[in-house]
Amino acid sequence: MECLCHREGEELSTEPYLDDLSPHGMTWQEVWEDTLKTLRILTEEGIMINVRKCKFLVDRYALLGFVLYCHHYQLGDKSLQSWLKV
């Protein structure tokens, strides 16, 4: 995935993590443009995605027990509960 996101001649701020892709930018317009570019690249490379599992233009994202926001992060509910049990 990393080589697709950093193809020569493409300007993307999309970051891969395992089988997830996360387009980001300073504005919603930048994020949407990167999303469309990323989808175009995946299509050109013959990589199929399950659109029903995709989430577009979200302002928070759960990853590895954390909830990531635009300018901060916090423990997710499951992680927080396991810390409280200790």
C-alpha cells in the first residue's frame, strides 16, 4: 500500500496503515481531493475495495485502542475500561 500512496508524480497526503488508507489535509476540500486521487490510483492498479466498509470525511477515527481527532487523541472505550479495571 505504501508504494501506491507515494507513487512518483503523485502528490498525496494519504497515509497507509496495514490495509487502511487515511487521506488527510488542512481543509475538507484537500481531504476530499486526496480521497478521490487515492480511489483513482487503487482503481488504476486493479485493487478492489469494499465501499460499504469505507468511511469518508470523518472527524475522528478509532485505531489500535485510541480515538484520533483532528488535533488530539484519547483512549477508546475498550482501552479506557481495561485501564480502569487495573
